[in-house]
Amino acid sequence: MELKDLVEEVVPVAREAGKILLRYFGRRLTVERKGLRDIVTDADLASEEYIKGELERRFPNIPFFGEETGGAEGGIRWVVDPLDGTKNFARGLEVFAVSIALVEDDHPVAGVIHVPARDLTVRAWEGGGAYAGDRRLTLDEGSPLSESFLATGFPHGNPELVDPYVEGLRRILKRAMAVRRMGSAAYDLAMVAYGIFDAFWEFGLAPWDTAAGAVIVREAGALLSEIDGSPWNIHSPTIFTGRRVPYNEMLEIFNG
């Protein structure tokens, strides 16, 4: 199956998972702790159960890896975050997303992100471009940092990363027009591709947070790397993406 056809078949799976999440949203949730400052809810589990079942039914030869249930860790496989932004979701904040990526070893080749509260789905496949509905997402080179609208995420689950992160944030805050912290990396990456944010960076993310978004921003025309400009993969400790002009200015700041 061509990547384009595969992605188009994944879109309704992501959208139905979003409907499942909305049925839980704003209601009393079962919440469990699963790590340092990290939680999982029954909504995460219901979404992942649905996605896993659908992908295994539609693509029986492609292994599955999900944030909540694990699975295959090498070769061609799905890498799924059934609810990115769980803390937002649990508190009633409408910033969360479903993220489904097709990954070959450490390299994502296709991705779908659905934002249920906006009823927005963005998708991309390697070499084929990024899309929202019938609209092809094509980013221009952007504006200087003083005119740029940025997104970031705090390394809340990785205390050892706080100091180096804050140092970079301090420098950026002195130069950027605005910086927002939304609480969902998949959402942020989708919004970079969609043209709302001009750049995004974060430390300490997991493969399921970034795999789909990485291929989507790349196909939309954003630059993508680690924070120091080195090549990015799904196991990278940092992620940095943006339109060319603010990206280059930020890269100098981060490494100055």
C-alpha cells in the first residue's frame, strides 16, 4: 500500500479516537499515577484500545507500539499516543490530541494528528506533503524572532533538564514576540505545520509525543533538528522545529 493511501485510512481511526476522548471529556475520570508527575486516565486507555484494535484489523502485518500498552520497538511499526495532553484533559483544558505515526526504526515516515476540540486533523507522509483536509500546508520562511509566535514545553518530568531548558528560555523570552506553553507536544507540532506557531522546542519528550508531528512539520516545510542543530530522531533528547528565519535566529541563541 502506498503511504498516501495508508495515511488516508488512518485518518478516520484518529478521528474516531478523538470522539471517544470527547465522550470522556468533562466527566469524572479514573486517574492513576504512572511515573514522576505523570498520569493515565481511563480515557487514554479507551482511546488506545480502539486505535490498536483498528490498526491491527486494517494493517495486520504492521506491529503496534502504544504509550500505554507498549509493543514493538524496532523496524516498521505504529507509534501511538492515544491522548497527548492528559493533564490538560483531566483538568478540563481543551488542548489535547491523538497522535498516530508510522515509524521505520528511528525515522517517522507518516503521521496523523487529530485535535478533537478543534475538529482539526493534520496528516503527512514522507515525500508527499502535509495536509489539513484538502488544504496543503506550506510554510513560508517566517519573520524575525521579534515578530514570531512560539510554542514550548516545560521538562516537568525530567528535573535534571530544568536548568539548561530555563537558560535557553530566558534568552528567547528577551527576543521573541510571544511564547506559549500549551501542554501537548503533538498539538504544538500540528500548530507549527498549520501555521499558527512559528517554532516549537522542548526537552525530554518520548517517541510517541513527537513521531507523527515530526513528519508533519517536515513535510509542511519547517526545519527540524535537536536543539543544537544536530539531526533529530524519535529518541532524541530534544526537539526543535520552525520556519527558517526564526529557526536560524533561535539556533544561534541556543548555541551562543
